[in-house]
Amino acid sequence: MKIEARFVLLVKVFLALSVLGLVAFFASNFEQKPSVIAFGLVAFVFTVAALIMTTLQSISIARQARITRHASELVKETSRQVELLVKEDRLMKEEIKQDLEMDRAIVAALEEHGVGDNEQERRQVAKTIVKKITKLPPS
């Protein structure tokens, strides 16, 4: 049973007991002066109202605690996802850096030898590119 449902049940029990209390109050004070009955009735109503207000406040506190707990779980999950994004971002940054170094090595080889006009020159350019790439730090 949910906490809120327990408190609502408790309020219903308080109301039922209040009605029984009123019946008992009037039965026991039937022959009293009207001023005594009025004072007792006002005190009884204030007591019941205070009890119900306290119970309703407990319902509100329980609801707020549940909302806060849910918000905390959302913040934790969001934080975990942001950490994963940061890790992925760092990996991508490193991969892009390596790709740039490789591109620079290829550009340097092409500047050194040109594209090549025939098969032999293209093979020489390819060998130079492979040499420059293999000199790069490992991934």
C-alpha cells in the first residue's frame, strides 16, 4: 500500500472517529450549560482539525519526498550520460587528431613526389605515404 493511501485511510478513520466523538460528546454533556457545550465543541473541532491538517501535511511531505527522489534519479542518470558523452568526445577528438596527422603525412608525401604521371611514380608515392604513416604514433 502506498504511503499516501495509508494517510488517506488514516484521515478517513479520523473523520469516522470524530463523528463518534461528537456523538459521545453530546451524549455525555446533554445536561450541561450551553456555554460549556459550546466551549467543548470548539475545542473538539480544533483538535480534529489540527489532527487532520497534520495528516494532510504528512501526505504532502511524502509526495514531495517521492518527487525529490525521482528528480535525484533523473539527475544521476543525466550525469552518467554526460560522462559517457565526454568520454566519447575525447575518443573522437583523439581519432580526429590522428586522422589529421595522417592527412598531413599524405599531403607531405604528395608535395614531395607529386601525384605521379605513371604507374612507377604512383607506386613510389604510395611507398612514401606508407613510410610516413608508419612513422606516426600508434592509434
